Amino acid sequence: MLGYYCNHKDYTTFVLSELNRLAETRPDQVNEYKSAVMKMLVLDLDPMLQVIAPLYASTGRPAEMQMEIFRSFVLMKHMRATLDGWVDKLSQNPVLRIIAGFTPDNMPKTSSYYDFINRIVPLKELPEVRPVTKKPKEMLKKGEKLAPKNPGIVAKLAKQVITNEERFRKRLARRLERFLQRIFARVAVDASVKMGLIPESVDVSGDGACIETGASSYGKKVCKCHESGIHKCTCDRRFSDPSANWGWDSHNERYFYGYTGYFISAYNRDLKIDLPLYPGLFRQTVTTPFPQSSRCPSFASLTQLCVSTPSSQTAPATITLHTTFCIIGTLMPLSR
Ligand SMILES: [Zn+2]
């Protein structure tokens, strides 16, 4: 069952009181993390409760500090840190620990962060043994896109939606990112609307983004050829991010290994910023949304969401498999 959660009002009180106390002796330390403090204070996670509550049983041992773990991910991403060593960093740095909402004797272990991810995106992400997919050699010109592997698929999908909407909705309901998307909608989009950052009448646009995985495109050798003195072989290898594939980054004119994200954004004319409304994620060469994507990019797809980017230019996110969950940390509030 879902354990205790300190609501935003109490969290704010805790942070301000602890930071004030710390600032009496180490004002420099508090000042150093000013932007992180501001971000955490504006990140109201109360609306997230209704989204994740159904994911926990009504009985059993309580899963403690789930929202706090989510907040900690946001902070971790802001600090450009990875989960390896993050818990140690929090315990050694009083400012970070305070704004994550933890006391010295009440901090979740690293394993709790993993459990949280498994809860939000319950997917078996097992490595796969298969042949190496080589990086394509053909170079395209700047701005040029790869030819679609399944021409006409959009028309086919559109037809499916029109003729059998119910089936399509059922299919969408199974997408792995649905909880992440709901958290984003309640925590970031709703908040942005309330703050007036997303106006009542919006210009909506969609744009793709390259999402690079940190997992190796070469895979890991699992054969014994090396022991027999054969150093170059074509045996199957183990890939830790089996859903990743090669794609063409037309903006930077290079191939990248990972996924394609697609984001629907609202443009704020006054502030001249794009504010993401909805994230989508696709495997390269696969035009079916969501169900086939893995946990790693699921979080990655949300990376760019809350970041206000200049119109039509979404920076590619570089992620590593092991820091999959750091991506969730980018679910920061849309703030000025
Ligand atoms: Zn071999």
C-alpha cells in the first residue's frame, strides 16, 4: 500500500525552516543551490497522489516516501547526477538532502528508487541476444529525413481510428508510459495552465526528437571465440537496451542509436517558449506508438517535456541505460 506522503505545504515549511537554520552558519552553501531550491519549492506533487495511488494495493507493507523519491529524481536530474552515488551525495550534502525532503535518518535506499520505477513502468526489460545491427553508411543531407520504412502507415492508422475507435482506444490504454504521462499532465501541464503559462487559446504543434540511449550499439560478446583466438566474429551479442535502433538525426547530420520521441507542444507567444503538452515515444522504424517501447526511453521521452525549448528545436537527450530513471527527474515544473 501507499505509505506516508508529506504534502506540499508541509514540505515547503520543512524546507524553509531547515534552510534558514543552515543559512545561519553556511549561507554560501544554501546560495550555491539557489536554482535547485527554487525549482523544488515550486514543484507541487500533491496532484500526483491520485495518479499513483491505484498502483498500490490497499493492504500490505506500505511503500514509503514514493512522492519524495519522485521529487528526488527531479532534483537528481537538475544536478545532472546519476542514480549511482546519488543517495550518498544526498546524505553528504545537507542542502540537497533538505530540498529532496529528507531527514538524515529517513532517506530511501537506492533499491527503493528502482522499486519506484518498476511500479510506474512495470516492464520486463530483459537484455536480448541477437546479431549486431550495423550503423547505416548512407549519409543524408542536412534537413533530409530517412524514407519511411512503412509508407502509408499513417493513413492506415488514421483509418483504423475512424473505423474502430474503440479498438484503438483499448490499444492506447495499454501503453507503458500512461502513468508517466498522467503524472506529467497533472503535475506539470495543469500547473502551467494555472500559472497562465499555457493560455486558454493555444497554438499547438508537434515535433520529433532524437532520444539517444547510453546502451552500447555493439552489444556484449557472449561467445567463446575470443578464447580460441578469434577476435573478429559475427556471433550474436547481448544487448542491454534491446528496443533501441539506429536513426538519422537530420539536425546534426549524424546517425544516433536510440529512439524517436514526438512531443505535442503549446506555443506561448508572449514568452516565446514551447511548453510540452503530451509526450510520445516511438521505436526507430516502428510506427506503432507506446506498447513496444521499453522503460528506458519511456522515461526519456519525458526528458524534454518540461524544458522550455526554442520553437521547433528540441535538443536531443542523451541517456544511459543505467540512468534510465534519472529521466523522470526532468519532470520539473514549467516555470519562468
Ligand atoms: Zn563469436
